[in-house]
Amino acid sequence: MLLVQDPLVLALGPVFELGGMAGLGVGGQVDLIHLANGLSLEVSAVYAQRSRAVVSVSVGYAIINVEWQHLFDHENGDAIFFKLRLPVGVFLFLLNHR
């Protein structure tokens, strides 16, 4: 689902994760992007291999984000990642609806 109220874009949908604390997982994600200043906020929850859950919160500017992940299992771990964020679906939508 994609809601656009210029200058904000709210995207809600499935996410497939490969890497990070999830290893391999599937879940849901919410993105809030401010088109005028390039700021973004992303929240996701992923069900990962070996019956583990991972939640993450990411903030950034343009395509560069800092992400915190928390792994829920018997070890309960935390990690911080720097990542390149490429919201291809949002870019394609905006190109076709200008």
C-alpha cells in the first residue's frame, strides 16, 4: 500500500530480508519518506529462520540509513548497521505519477 500526500510518502508492505540478524526472513515494513528534505523512517518486523523474530528501526537521509535491529531468541541480541536504502517501488510510482 502506498499513500502519497505531497511531500510525504507512506509505504506499507511485505519485506524479504537476507542478511543482518535475521539471516533469511519475511515480514512487514512501514516506510515514511519526506520527499522535500530526503529524510526517512522505516520500521519492520521479520520472522526469520530457526523461529526467530527481528524488529528494526531505521532513520536516514536520501539513500543512506542507520538501522538498529533487535533479535528475539534465547540470546536477545542487538546490532547497528549502516545501509544503502533503495525503495524501488516508491521511485517507480513517483516517476509514473508526476
